[in-house]
Amino acid sequence: MARNADGEDADFDAFLDKFRGPQRYEGALSQANWEEEFDQVPMFMKKAPTEIDPRQNPELACLQSIIFDEEQTLEEQAKTYKNEGNDYFKEKDYKKAVISYTEGLKKKCSDIELNTVLHTNRAAAQFHLGNYRSALNDAIAARKLKPNHLKAITRGALCHLELKHFSEAMTWCEEGLRIDPKEKKLLEATTKADRLKRMEERDFRKAKFEEKREQSQKEALLKAIKDRNIKLSPAFSKDDTAVTAGLAEMSLDGLGSETADGVKVCLDENGSLTWPVLFLYPEHGQTDLIAAFHEESRFIDHLMVMFQEPPPWDKERKYIPSELELYYEDEERGEIYQIDTETTLLQALQHQRYFVKAGTPTFLVLVKLAPFSKHYFSGKKVHRLK
């Protein structure tokens, strides 16, 4: 072996020279990310990944294969997964607990007791995750294996309670209490299920009564309209049911700046009708809604109140009640009819060609002899009052 002038081994010097330069040995941890890289070493991992890809993490896959040795019996493997799931459950990592219990059940071992526990424990984990239907399915599966398994019955009862299956919850509680009459969770669940069931039945009765009352009111309303010979839009008048549905809720969405969600025709205690009435001002693209226009009220009475002060859009101040004319349009014939402002709403609605559309009587308001009015009626057949 060659030696240098000092008698040292030349080969040993060459070996040391490899560590004196900037070159790092292969596989070394980086200075910037050494903590993250250190955490990838299976022995020092703070938290194991949920799924392991042998190609990306062969060391961890190797460790897992040691833990879940295929040479173990199916019962031993299932029990290992059960214990792993229990550890996750204690740590409140319920998602991983479900995965572990599922892997245990996949082994399909012949130990009925072990499979019952796996189903029951998975039901508990699913319950904590809010997956009540999945938890209930596991409780049912556990009872098929072992009908008198108290934990499965208890968890099934609690699942039914969360799913608002109150009768079923009470049945499960009764079965569990026959096994252990002092089981606290079942006693509490029974009391709660009974109380909620009574409330549900009471609410159902109230809803049915309200539905019947509303239907009676609609029928009375429809009869009152028919008795007055008021005609509804042909789209509604073909069928009484459709008419009733159409009168239930009437809104003016999309007709202008005014809206009236929920405004509808009403039949009062004296048998009189009150309608929502819409006034259209085509010259200015404006609208006015009278939410409650009594059928015996005159148009002029409302116009006097509405135009007591000029609206902001009436720059010329020409909308004076005495100078206003009232019309309605017969869309089917494309004709326009004038209504005397001294008439009542009922008289207008009883006109031979007036049809109430969408439950809201609508009228046009124009200024007498105004240039716009002449232009508006151009080319249209107008039935004026004599």
C-alpha cells in the first residue's frame, strides 16, 4: 500500500478528501427542508398517511406488511384492524376509525362476536361524523349477527332519534330496556323520542287543520267571485282548481318598481271583496299599487288621494284627477275600453270584456287630450264612453 512522506496511508487520505469539498453524500437531508424530510422517515413520522402507496413510500408499506402479516389468520388480522380503529376512536379521529373497522370487516372472518363489535364500533364512529344512516345500517348489521347486543341496539335507537324516526327509536329503546331496564342512554332517548313524537303529531294536526281552513276560504272566495259575474283570465277560468291555485298568491314582480309579494284578493267578514289594483302610467313608465281596493270604492276617490300632491315624475303637473282618464285593455281582441272614474271597482270588473289577470285588476291612467294619449291610441280600437 502506498504511503506519503509522513508515512500516512495515501488511500485513507483520498477517502477523507471526499468529505472536505462541497459535494454532499447521496441521500442527505437538505439544510432548508430537513424537518419535513425527517418527518417522511417511517420511524420518526408524527402522523401516518391515510393511504399508503408502496411506490412512493416503500419503507412505510413494509412496516404495514409486518403489522398486518398475511400469514396471520383472518381473525387475527380483523382484530388488529379493530384495535387500530379503537386507537383512532380514542383520538377522536373518526374518519380513520371508520377506515380501520371497514378493513377489519373486509377480512370476513368467521368470528361472529368480532364482526358484531366491528359493526357496532363503526356505527359509533359514523354517528360522531353525523352519518346517521350509515351508522344505523351498521347497528342493524350488528343485530343480525347478535340480536341482543345492547350497544348495537342503543346506537341504533340514537340513530333513529337523529333521523326523526321517533316511533322506531321508541321501539329500539323498548327492546334494549328489556335487556337492561336501567340503561341511562335508552331511558333518556325514550323520553326524548316520546316528547318529539307528540310534538310532530301535534304539528301535523295543526298543518292539516290550516290546510283545510285555507281550502275552505279559497272555495268561498271563488264562489264570491263567480256570484258577482267577475271573469278571470281564460288561462285560469278553464278549471276551478287552477283558479283557486292562481288566487292563492299574487305578486307583481317584474311589472315595475312596485312589487307586492303576497298581496291577494280577500273576502272579509261582511262578504265583501278587497282587491290589489295596479295603475299603469304608460307615458312615464310608472306604476301605483293599491294593495286593498274595496270593491264598492270609486276610482276617483283613490285618484284624489293619490294625486293630492304631484308625484316626482309628473314634471309638468298635468296629472290632475279631473283631467285623468281610465282604461283597460282587452288583450284577446286587442281593444281598449274606457272606464268612468266615477264608477266603482266592482262595476268595472263586471264589464262584459273585463278579465282579471293573475288575480290583480290592472288599469291604464292617461291625461285627457294629451299628445301622448293620442299617439298611444293610434291604430287601436277604443271604446269610449258617450
